[in-house]
Amino acid sequence: MASFTVSASLPTIRQVGSHMVKRSPLNPRFFVTSRLLQTQARPAEECPVAKAVDNAAGEVKKTAEDVKGKTESVAGQVIEKTKEVAGKVGEAVQDIGEKAKQTVQDAWGSAKDATQNAKETAADKAEDTKESLKETAETVKRSMNTKKEF
């Protein structure tokens, strides 16, 4: 950026004409030109700042790659653990289902056995009662026949 100094531009102004400077120093048609300074830049290989920036960029890139690798590794481990836990949960649920099924089957079997036993007991009691009634009826019949004979 070029800087404007009065002492550097005065010789140029004198050439344009002193009457312009004296009459209107803020005349919008008055332009000051200055010579551009040329600078010589060093090649990037010789510049220590450029080297430092390149080194820092390389370190940042390496660190980013390390972080990416570690993140991928951790993500892979998390996925494997999740699959492992999901498999164990599935097995546990299956075991619980098997146990529940077995418990229901055992309860059903016990209920059937109890019903069968009650049925058999009731049938036996009914058979005994039937036989007892037959015997009692025969006894009553005989006693009635014996009373008729007297």
C-alpha cells in the first residue's frame, strides 16, 4: 500500500504548478502520483516463515489422520461390542422364552393330571356309590319280600 507524504510529493507538485497548490490545495482535479516500490520476494524454500507454515500444515495433517484412524478404530470396537451384546441379549431372550414355554407346559401337564385324577376318583366314587345303592336296593327288596311272607 502506498503511503502519501507531503515531503515526497512536493517536488512533483512544483512541476505541475505552484499556482494550483496555492489557489486550491483540495482541488478534486489534482491527483498525486507516486512511484511504486518493487520488492523482491524470496522463494518458498528459502523463507523460514513459509517453511514453518509448511511444517505446521504437515503436523496438522498427520494429527488429523491419527485422530481419524483412532476414531475409526474406536467406532469399530463399539460396533463389535454392540453386536456382541445384542447377540447375548438375543440368547438370553431365547432362554427365557424356552423356560417360560417349559413352565407353561409343566403347569398344563399338572392341570391335566389333576383333572384326570379327580375324574378317576369321581368315577370310582360313583361306581362305589352305584354298587352300594344296588346292594341297598337288593337288601330292601329282600326285606320287603320277607315281610310279605309273614
